[in-house]
Amino acid sequence: MTEYKASDLVEMARSRMDELNSRTLLLGHLPRNTTLKKLITVFKDSINARFPRKKFKGNRKYAFLEFASSEAASEALKKAANLSFDGKTPMFVLLSQKTGVTFPHPNTYQLSDFKRCNLIVSCLPRQTVLEDLQSLFPNAKDIFLPHAGPEKTLGSARIDFVDEDDAIAAFTSKHGSMVHNSPIIVNFCVRRKSGKRKRAEHEQKLSSDDTQVQKIEIPANSTAESVQVGVISKQIRKARKRRLSANSGAKVSTPSKSPKTPTRGTGVKRRRSCLNKSTKPQSIKLK
């Protein structure tokens, strides 16, 4: 068995994530009554179609279409420009165009983020059956192939191994194998905690980018001193607005009246105050 370095394995895993994104078409803003059968009828070159697992909210939903190659996906994107469903024009975009914007970039994943005994097989045609994968992965412990009925495979399968060496051997040798005339993508499964952490880090990065100070347009005839004064005055106005808004929303507390100092039993304090007054240096006016 050929030994692979950790850096080689992680680079292969990242490249296959890129390949999957380039072969996947994202359809958004679809009408609520849109079905997978209708999408497959419109996109006849697609090898499978699926809805996300989470429940939809509102009147719109989205779907994923996978193709046998990135060229076929790009060609389908061009044809989708004039399509409409129930009089509405959906949003069509390649998943690779959302990488780094909506989804974390594959280069952010390290080898520790993957399960090296579990493989995910993607871009499976709809007519794939369990026997196709059993013959392709004979050393697998378990094979899970989600489907919605006969010839309705949802496009991916999970392959579990007992021995990590067997999983790595399948990872390196079975990628690109043909299943029903379509090349498959074989990759390591992403750890659930790693996937959530990557998405959280990506969302935090996007929110931090939104809070950056916007660039100020500078007129061509402005000098450096005038620009600096203008920037400072703008910051002062912003700070003043924030202070006024904070004061307007805060409750005004009235100072409580301090109780009168009793005169009895305070002889010592009064004598001390007198001493303090007598020790103060007096100012002498010179004539």
C-alpha cells in the first residue's frame, strides 16, 4: 500500500470539495410547491436532485442539482437564465461561486477536521443501488445509501470502515470511478463539530467585515489637512450622536437630598474644621 503524507491527504480532500462545489447548482427562491420531479424534468442533464434536510420557512425553498462534470453544470447555469417556475424567476448559482461568501472555503479545513474511517461518496446518479457500492467498496463495514424510492437515490452515500488503512486506500483509488456512466467523488466525512465550528467562524468573519469602517470619498481638490479635519469632525459628530441617543434612552436619576448634619455631639468635628480654617494661609494685599 502506498503511504501518503498528511499534507497530501488534506490537499486531496480540499480539491474534491472544490470539485463537488463546481459540479453542484444551487436553485433558490423556488415556489413552495416545486417538486424534485419537476426540477429533473427541466434539467435533464443533471444526475440527481435533492432538497436540504432542514425544514423550509416561508413560501420559498431551494434545491441542489448535481452534474457529471463542472462543464455540464456551467452549461446548465447558462440555460437557466430564462427559466421560471409558476411565473417566478428563481435564483441560479454554482455552489463554487458561494464558496468563501456563504460557505467556508475548503482551504480552511485541516486533516483533523475529517473522519479518516468514514467516506462520503457524492454525485451518485439517481438509479444507483446498494449493490453498485458494495462491489466498489468490498472492504466496507457499513454502507448507507439514502433514497426516496426506487431509482430515487439522493446523490450521496456514506461508507464506513473499521481499518483506517482500508478507508485511505479507497479514498485514494476509488475517486473518479464510473457509476452509471458518471464519475463519483470520494472524500472523507467532515466531523460534525468541525463543520459547525467552521460555519461559526465564517459567520463571525463576515460580521466583523461588515463592521469595518467604510472608505470616505475624497474630492480631488481636497488637501491632506482638510481631509484629516473632515474625518475627525465626522468622528466627533458620530460620537456626539451616540452620546445623545444614550442619554435620551437612559433614565434621569434625581440626586437624593442629604440629611442635615446634627449639631449635637459633633463638637470634635466642628473644632477640627475650625483648626483647618485657621491653618489656611491668608493672602495679604500689598499697598
